[in-house]
Amino acid sequence: MTTYAIGDIQGCYDEFRRLLDVIKFDPAKDTVWIAGDLVNRGPKSLETLRFIKGLGSSAISVLGNHDMHLIATVVSLGKAGKKDTLAPILRASDCDELIDWLRHQPLFYSDQDFCMLHAGLPPQWDFAQTVHMARLAEQAMQSSDHKRFFRTMYGNKPNLWSDDLPKMEQLRFAVNCFTRLRYCTVDGVLDFAQKGAPGSQPTHLIPWYQVPDRKSADMRIIFGHWSTLGFYQGDNCFSIDTGCLWGGKLTAITLEAKPKRIDIDCPCQQKP
């Protein structure tokens, strides 16, 4: 039995299936962790969702910003954006079933050895706080009042954690960390404007995983979301979004004492 983690697929279904073939993934005995952004911008988001849902307990997916956007599009926004490639899902006869399954996926997942999320964590959160905030947000997404939650989740504020924030602002902050965070200040002020590789950002910003004394430093974290960063192993973290959507690679790592990296080249290139 082998457990693998795979980076952002974003609807590049053919590449995803090819990588599973390369690693000889067997759903009868293996497990695959997927670091979010199953859908959007790539050509086959519908096929990707159906396939991963069909894997049942052999696949564990956390939600990324594009997955959250798809749910919001269906339950509250009513229409997709100009750059979205979500129309086949919106027209599908099983759309409601797929969205219901998707909104019941976690924002954060962990076992005894590894943790997985799509984007990042603020420096103020330790493991217990991370689990607590993920569960609160997941409860809101899965509740009977989930439509209201998805209508109010958009926005860049608040950008600094406080235990005194109103509940909805705490949830928005949490969703932004789990699904959108790349950079913040040494004090934990979040930034969502900078998307380039480390070294290109203003000097007051730091990659979230390199903030000194962050309370999650003891967590072995797998994340995606950051194609300009690419594969990165350091600071007790593994970045595995290697730009499949942009003609880069789709990456898997084995989750073992010394993770092994497996890449395939991807012709699934989209315009930025």
C-alpha cells in the first residue's frame, strides 16, 4: 500500500490519469491525496470531478480557491467568470450531486505524519488552532445555511488574525489562508496581490512558511496553489504545484519517511 500526494490538477484530467498510470496507482490498495484546485481553467473539470468522486475513500482532496469558486458559482453567484471553464459542470445532469460532494470535502487534512492544505497558514496558528478553524469553516460550508456562507466568503479583509474577530470575519480569514495565501508580513498581515516566485515580492513580505517562529513549524505540510514557486522542499513543507495548467509538470510525491518525487510533463497549457 502506498499513499501519494498530487498537486493542482485544475481540470487537466488526461494528465492526471497519465500520472496515475505512471505511479501505478491501484485504488484497491493505494491512496491519493490531492492538494486542491481539482477544477477550472483546464479543459476537463467535469471528468476530473466525476473520476475523483468515484474513487471514494481511495482519494482525499482538500479544497482550493477554484473549488470554492465553483461551489459559490453554483449555490450563490449564478454564473461563471470570463476565464472559467466550468460550463460543462454547470450543465451536467449530476451537477448538484457533484457540488454537494465537493462542499463536503475538507479544507485541511492530516494523519500522524503529514498535513495537507491548498495554500498556507498564518504564523499565529498552531496545529490545534488550524484544525479548529478548518472545522468551523467546513461546518459552515456543509450547513443548511451554506448559501449565505458562500455569498459572504469573498473579500481580502480581515487580513490579520485576532481572536476577537466576529465569527464571519474569522471564517473569511480562515478560507483565505487555506485557499489563497502565499505571502504575509513578519507580523502575519496577509497579502493576496503578490503571486510571483520568492525573490520577486516587496521586501516587507515573506513566504508564509518562512515567517520566523510560526507556530505551525512542527507540522509537516503539503500544499499546492503556488505554480511560480513550483516544487519546494524545506521549512518542513512540500510545495507540489508544478504548473501543470501552464505547460509545466504534474507532480506526485510518496508520503513516506523520505518522500520520492514523480513528475510528468504536461501539454495542458492555458493562457494566463
